[in-house]
Amino acid sequence: MSFIKYEYIRIDKFSRPGIKNYGIKGIIMHYTANNGGTARNHKDYFNNLNGVYASAHLFVDDNEAICIIPLDEVAYHANDTVRYNSDGSIYKPLYSQIGNANYGAIGVEMCLDRNGNITEKTFQNTVKAVKELIAKYPNVTRNKIWRHYDVTGKNCPAPWVAKPSELERFKDAVFGKTSGSNSTAKPSTPSAKPSTPATKPSYITLSVDGKFGPATARRLQQYFGTTQDSVISHQYKQKFNQNIYAAQFDQTLRGSNVIRALQKLLGVSQDGLMGQATIKALQKRLGTTQDGIISPVSNVVKALQQALNKNKL
């Protein structure tokens, strides 16, 4: 049963233009800056907006989460001009990743109590709502949840700008706490098999959906004993691996420690990159068609998920 209530406002040029977005590349966190206003108050406000372009997809308070604009439509929440670079250009540090954020990211607004605080109940309800969003968009990994501040420099959500650790606490609650990040880890050659602890390890049971998302990445990291951040870091994007939804694509060619561990098990070059040779070797090991491609819904990923559920690769 969905925690999020989908109650859309009317189409209107100021709040819900009815324009399809370009696909969701991330989630941007906001606060309403309106003491005491509930999620439903804000739904009513944006349903009658006039004279200013503004909105967001979701509003969350102590009691509920309401989606007022379809997730595949544009909301006017994070393409404002707040700061400028030294050369006079507009400050948009994440533009290369998401472009116009109104067209490429979900806007989530956290409501405030009468004293202007994001309550713990609202925090936890927002965690619940974002987990539900990530189930719909498995390409949204830990490093693709940002504050409005990170996108345009606006002081929003102000409590999280003043205390950046709140964003990390939020991500920990959504994805699970991590002790570090593969993005800063020194390349090494990890053990091909997980160590055997004194007691039987506990691990999540994956949904066998054939999608290589954050949950599958995290379980693979848990299996090999590498940092559990739900991200396959520093991958080089190509057609055959673009459907690894948990991947962080860049040009560094540094690769991921969990992929190195997998490559050692498969007996291929340990460069940390999920290339065709690695994919074919995994397909061979798991008994699926050896075409060197990770499909949007992939048989080899299903086989990998089944193997991880048995705790045996």
C-alpha cells in the first residue's frame, strides 16, 4: 500500500504546466519556509496559485505525504537564479548532471511546525516517502539526492544548510548507514569471498526484478565486504552497461572496489569497470545468455539477485 497520496492539482501555467519532464535523474529536498503549514495546506495553495511560477511534486508533514504533480511532469521547484559565478554566469553546479532541475528531478518539500522546525516525525515520513520514490526510480542512488542549496545556492532547506549532517542522516535512513564511500577509496584487490563471521550473517532478501538498482548494489557490497553505499562508483557509461541503475558514471576510469571483487571471483581483469568482458563472465557463471549487455530488465541481474538471496555466487 502506498504511503504517498496522489492527489493532483489542476493544470495551470503557474504551478502545474502539464509539461512532461525529461526523465528523473535525482531528488531535490526543500523546506516550505511556512511555519505551521501542512501538506494539505500547500496542496490547496498551489491549486490556486496566481502570478508566480512555483510548485513541487511532494509535500510531507507529520501526518502524510501528498504528491500534487505527477512525477513525470515538470514542477517549478529548483531552477531559480540565486548566485552568479565570478565570470558572471549563473551558479548551477549540478547542471551537467541534471540540466534544468525542474525537468529532471523530483521536488520534495518538508513542512515546518509552528516554531519553524522540521520535526522528527516529518523527517521520518519524508524518509518513507523517498524510499517509495526510489522503488519507482532505481537509478536514483545515494549521491543523487540533493538539497535545493546544492543545485542553485538557495538557503533551502535552511536547517540542512546550517547543519549539512542532516542530509547525510537522511540518506543513511533511506539507504542505510555507510562508513565511507567507494568514490574516495584507494583501489585495492579485495577478497573474492566474504569472510565467515562467528555468527551467521544477516542480509536483505532482494526482489528478483532484473533491475541493477541500489538494493542489488548494496547486497553485492555486503557479500564481498566492501563499503556499503549502494553505488557502483566510477563507471564508464556505454550502451551495454547504461542500465546499471546504481552506477555512478564519470570519466575517471577509477572503477569500483565491489566490481574488482566480483572480477577476481570471475577470473577477469580487475580494473573495477563493468565492461563487456566482466558482464559476459558473469553471464557465463550464472548460466544466462552471454551477450555482454545489461538490459533494462536483465536475466543475468535476475540470476545475480537469486544467487545473492542464496548467499552463494
